[in-house]
Amino acid sequence: MKTALLVIDMQNDYLWEKRKKRFSYNTEKVVASVNELIRQYHNENRDVIYIRHIIQNFFTNRLLFGYSIAGSEGAELYSGLDIVSDHCFDKYLSDAFSSRKFKEFVCAGGYETLHLCGLDECGCVAATALGAVKRGLNAAILREGTVTRFPENKVNAIRKRLNSAGIQYIDAVRK
């Protein structure tokens, strides 16, 4: 069974000091956890795939969102993140499978299982996990490398939805 690690939305605009207040992640802790996962998967010769959330560079998007804007420094992968492959895909929607290039890469790569980590459990991580299951893949979310900024009631609702879709939460790397 071929498994890959998906590192989702670990970008400057969500993690650096200049980020908007709503992105209240503990940068040091989440980056350390994700980097440990990256090293584990890489050392086991498993593919590590990076996903970036990109918002098109339109005037209205710069005003409305002001983060993750295409071509900006903030949209780049966080500088403290370990990069061990050139497998990096941009998505314009929450589900990484909305990226045709990513979808084609996963199909061509013969992956059966995707382990997800990164930002945000209640957003793009959940959407991508559901997208994987919709396409007949196994998906698991790695607890130690996934964080959220949302309140407990939303987290519990998302976890219930993911669980009912067959998506597992795992504490450690499984072969």
C-alpha cells in the first residue's frame, strides 16, 4: 500500500509574525511537529507532498482576504518548513483535489493512502481528507501535525463528519 504525507497550507501568511490575528497558530510548535513528520516519512522513503492555498491576485481579493495572494511572499511555504521534495501543488479551493495537477499526480503515483497534516483541521485538511475518500483513497489525519484555530464545538462537528466518512485520526506514522 503506497502512502504519502500531505503537508497542507504551511505558508508564511498563516505562520509568520506578520500574519493576521485570526491565524493564531503556535508557529513554533506546529512547525516542529510537521517537520518531524516530514523527516519520518522522508527517512522511510515515502513521498512528501506540499500543498499551498492560493487566492487569485485580484484587487477585490487583496482587500477582502489580504493573505495567500498569488505571487506574494506570504503565499510561499513557510521558511522554517523542511522541504524534502519538489512535489508542491497550488489549490484555489479548500480541497487539494480541486487542483487538476495534484489529482493527476496522485493517480499517476499509485497512492492508496494519504496522511494529512498542517493547517487547518477544520478547513483545508478536512476538505482534502473528504476529497480523498470521495475518490476512493484512504485518508488519515495526523494529530501531532495538525492544528486548528476554531472553537471546540466546530472541531467536534468536523471530527464527527470525518469519522463517519471513514477518516481516521492517528497519533503516529503507520506503515
